[in-house]
Amino acid sequence: MKILVLNCGSSSIKYKLIEIDNESIIASGKIERIGMHDGILSHHPSGKEHIKKVMEILNHGKAIKIMVDTLLDPEHGVIKDKKEITAVGHRVVHGGEKFAKSSLITDEVKADIKDCFDLAPLHNHHNFSGIEAIEKILPGVPHVAVFDTSFHQTMPPHSYIYALPYAEYQKYGVRRYGFHGTSHRYVAQKAAELVKKPLNELKIITCHLGNGCSITAIDKSKSIDTSMGFTPLEGLVMGTRCGDLDPAIVIHLISRAGLPLTEIDAMLNKHSGLDGISGISNDMREIIQEVDNGNKRAQLALDIFTYRLKKYIAAYAGAMGGTDIIVFTAGIGENVPKVREQSCENLEFMGIKIDKNKNEQTIAKQGEISDSSSKVKIFCIPTNEELIIARDTAKIIKEREKPGV
Ligand code: AMP
């Protein structure tokens, strides 16, 4: 069964065609600069030459057509007929309180996704455009929405309610939702496999450290707390986002500095975090390079990043009454030993101890990085959100095909 996985952003679409029977990737690719005259298609068919083309890609509909045509291309394609695509799995960022699980996309589900536009103004309508565009090109093919927020719907009210007047939650849905759910779910499952224990007997802390960063406390298979909140701005320090902040700073910036809301929004989301502190870059590779050159602001950015992360690790261990496993994943979590080392430093009193050699050697691959004396197992696990989307999609399609369902 071939499942096409789509992740539609504002100006880019990432895709993967997965053979779910053996979980192999048949082709993957990316379409960037949608809306521009110099759009870029990068296509990686398995066992064939990778290609990159620059062309005009004016909207999501055109981009999706180019993607499907490329999958069917006699030279670079991997399928002979559109009918070989059994189903499409879509990453949808926000499912609000409606979606605690992945869902087959129906007209009702589409209306519910639209209802969440206000909650995720930067994401949901692009995800939605992708759904509508490919429905036209692959008529009759079932579609499944896999939400970034749904894994966190198990959080108890004391985790997700802000200490604001309760009416803000009732009237406007102002609460913590959390994001990166598919990634946290994937690496937690993988960690349970690695220690050969059922997920529902483990306390796991998963650290997704990419350009966006979040950390989740997973107690007996359920997310009980996560650092991103009403939006992905809360929590850890990120590439360009500030994470946790005294909300009075926003009031100060409006009333004293006279900044307009759009400027404050851009400051908090696009010019803060590693980039804002260092004045160098949002990319951890460049921060580390400058740390090695003795740059003090780069060092400060790294120290703030890892200190915040360490506080969250300790807090989440506290929230669960301990932890059995810590996982590092995503671009920074998988590739930067210094971040893993600094964020676990001085946590030996909690049974958390990294093996420095193993840590240095574990880059862009799966591996255990804890010391043999560490009570808590520490792993680096490359994330695979697309596989979770493909698995959920296949599961829903198979259930739908069962007689009597
Ligand atoms: P992601 O959002 O998971 O793609 O992660 C993107 C971030 O991961 C980048 O902004 C970099 O800071 C970091 N990153 C990715 N690859 C590396 C690497 N090889 N070494 C250090 N940092 C990396």
C-alpha cells in the first residue's frame, strides 16, 4: 500500500511516497518558493538520479500538480498510474480540542479544520490549501489529517489551563495546545522499543530541538505536559522565537516603546531566540562555530538555550515523579553533542548522566548516549514525522475497509 505524505507550508510543500508494507521511502522531495517565478523542485526517487529544477510555481495547486506529474514521470518518476497512490496523509498543525486523534478527511472534518484557522493563522490554511489542491488531482482517493496538536490532547487541565480568567478559555479557547506531537510520539515509541518495555510502563521526556523547539513529558504513553502553548511561541528558546517571557514585556513594548503589534509579533517570532541573542544566526551550526571561535554572544545564546532546556527537563521529571528515558531529536537534538551535554550537566543527582564519548560520537544517527552508571537512559533518535503520518493514514484506511465499518 503506497501512502503519499504531504506537509504544506506557506511557500513550500514537502512530500514522501511511502510503501507502508515495509515502511520504505519510494520517493521524497520538496517544492520551495511557491508563489515565485523561480520556484524550486527537488525530487529524490529511490534508486534513481535525484533532480532539481527551477520553474514558475505560482500557487499550491500548481505545486501539487508538478509533484504528481514528477511522481509519474517516465524518467524520474516512481509510479506508472495515479491509482497506485492508495491514500494521502496530511500534516495539519492545529486540531484544536476537536481532534485527539488522526481523522479521515470528510466535509465535516474540513469545516472543523477551518474552524482552527484562527488558532494557527500561520499554518492551518496552507495545510488546508494542500488538501483541497490534491483532492482535485486525485479524486476518489481517501485523505487523512494528522494533527500536530492531537498527541497533547491527553494533557490534564492543570497543565493546559493558563492562570487567566477562566472565561478566556471558555470564550476564545485560550489554553495550552502544544505542537510537534507526531515527532514526540514517534521518538517515544522508538525509545520504548530500544529499552524493550511497553510505552505504557515508562516515563519519558522527549526534546524536539529543531528550528522550533519543544519538550514533552510522556507518562505511561500519554503527553501530560509540553512546553509549547496556545501557539508555538511558548517554552524553550528557539531559532528565532523567544519562548517563555514575562507577558508584561509585551505591555511595556506597546505602552513605553510605542511599538505596533505587528512589529512586536515579528520581534518575538522572527528576531528573537538564538538569532536575537547572538546577533549572528538562528542556525545552531553557525552558533557553535562562533562559540568555538570564542564569540561571547554566541556562547551566551548557547548557554541560555541549554539552561532553559535543563530547567524544563528537571521540571518534567518532577511532574512525573521521575523519568526513565530522555530523548533528543530533530536538527539540533540529533546533531549537536554540546547542547545535549550542557542541558544534562549537573543532573546526576536525578540519575541523569551523559557518557561524553558516546555523546560526541552520536551525530545524525540513533544511539544511546547515557553513562553506564546513569539511572536514566538517554538517547539520540532521529525523528520521522512522515512515517507516523503514513502509519496513521494506513491504519485508518484499513479500518475503513473492514466489513461492517
Ligand atoms: P529542523 O527544524 O529539525 O530541520 O532543524 C533545523 C535546525 O537544526 C537548524 O536551524 C540548525 O540549527 C540545526 N541543525 C541541523 N543540522 C545540523 C548540524 N548538522 N549541525 C548542527 N546543527 C544542525
